[in-house]
Amino acid sequence: MSFKGKRIVVTGAAGFIGSNLTDKLLELGAEVIGIDNLFSGRLDNLEDALKNKNFEFIKGDVRDLNFLLDIFKDIDIIYHEASFVSVPQSVKMPSSCNDFNVNGILNLLNAARKKDIQKIIFASSASVYGDSPTLPKREDMRRLPLSPYGVSKLACEAYIQSYHHVYGLNGSCLRYFNIYGPRQRDSPYSGVIAIWIGRIIRNEDLIIFGDGENIRDFTYVKDVVQANLLAAEHDIGGEILNIACGSPITMTNLAKLMLKLTNKENLKIEYTDPRPGDILHSYGDMSKAKKLIGFEAKFNQEDGLRDYFLWYRKNYNVDLNVN
């Protein structure tokens, strides 16, 4: 599939993943409309995109149906990256999480149906699996989300599949596993890798919630962007696909790797109580994504971390000595 001349909407375009996807689509010749309410997204993430004649940014909220109906005119593809993004924050604000994620997807699907959108690709999350002991996580296994965030993502998936079967809407879901990379910032609600970079720069010890033996499948954002492009190129309406690195690592080993790559092995690793809603072990079976869209991660965790650290040093002008 050629993206040249395609009219594409990216929701959450000013966010971490949405802005990386937007840049790649513009590079491939697409015409992109980026929408974001700027609750967690930042316009400086779109600094390059805003210079491109094929990009238009519109501030707006996916909970506003009339806004979406105005935007979804002559659109080929919608990438729905807008989300209430934080598991810990969803525990504190469950109603807000549900309002933004679930009401947002309903508005988007209804607007897309009325405007005959060809394809919708939704950013879901491995949090829908919850803490089932079965590993790796497969798309057809039982889902028992622990957090309001995971529940909301599961509800979104169900609505997309329902609209596919009932109305013929061509929607598919990509279940992301712990995404990290450029434009993910150090904040209390960021992913752990971004938080730890901030602590490393400040020469602070790294803090792990739990005993550090919990397993994650950290996935570089450039691989996630590639998965989204492949999903648009294939007919996968109604399908749900895991998108992960395929290289699980314990939190303790991740911390050690980050300290090694930044020459900060003098810093300590501290352990504290687990957080409510956190999942113990999570990594994905990638066979379905490989079969249906040909996806395979190109970055292992060491290569992805090194690339991210070099980007961080260059763009934020910080003292980060990368091996």
C-alpha cells in the first residue's frame, strides 16, 4: 500500500506514539490531520510536522461527536492513538479514564460509520490480559484486566469488533506491550524507562515497585510505528494483534541494563511495595501479527534503549554518557 496522497487522521497526534506515527506518515507522503485535546499531548512533539504542508493540526476532543463529524470528511484511514494513558492515574480517576477512552471510541466509531471511513486502527494495550499466569500472552486467551485503564481498553476492543460485525466497519486493534522511545518524557505517569532516565540524569537511585522479578516486553516506538503501517496495508478488519518486542526482561535486569548503557552502575536499585493495578508478568506471543501483517520487531531492548538514550541526549542537551 502506498501512503502517498492518502488522507489520514491521527488522534492523539501530539502524544508520544501519535507524533512518531504522524512524522512517519508525512515522510511517506500522506496528508495527515492530527487532532489532540492537549491534555497530555504537547505541541512541541509536532514541531517537524507543523512545518510540513501536508499536515494540519486541529485542537479537539474525541468525546465531541460533532467535532469528529466535521473532521472525518474524505478520510481514508483513522489511527486512534488518543487515550487516557496511565494505569496509576486510572486507579485515581476511573470515571475520567472511562469517559475519555470508552465514550471516545463510541463517538469515533459512530462518526466513522456515518462518514464511510475505509479503515480504523486502534491503539489497545496488553493491560487487557491482566495477571493471568499463562505466558506468553495470546490474543485468544482469557482477559482479566486489573486496572480501570485495562478495563477501558478491553471495552474499546469489544466495541470495535461489534461495529465490524454489525455494521461492517473495518476496524482492528493493536495490543501494545510497554512502549518506550523518543518523546516519552520523565513524569510520574510516564513509562518506567522514561522515569528511570530522569533519575539517572539526576544521579538518583532507581526504584522498582515489587521484587524486581516481574517480567515485561518493552517495545521500541519505531517498531510500533512500523506495525501500524503494516496494519493499514493488510485486510485485518475485526482482528486483534499483539505488538511487542518478543524479548521479555525482568525489571531488575532492565534497571541493570540501563545503568550499564549510561555508565551509571554506581547508582543503586531500590525496591518498594507493588502498586495497585500493576501486572506481575507480561510478554506477548507474536505469531499472529507475523502471520497476518508480517510484523517482526527490529529493535531488541539493548538496541532500542541505546537509540532512545542518544535521541534523549541530543534533543534535551543532557549529560547522558551512552555506551
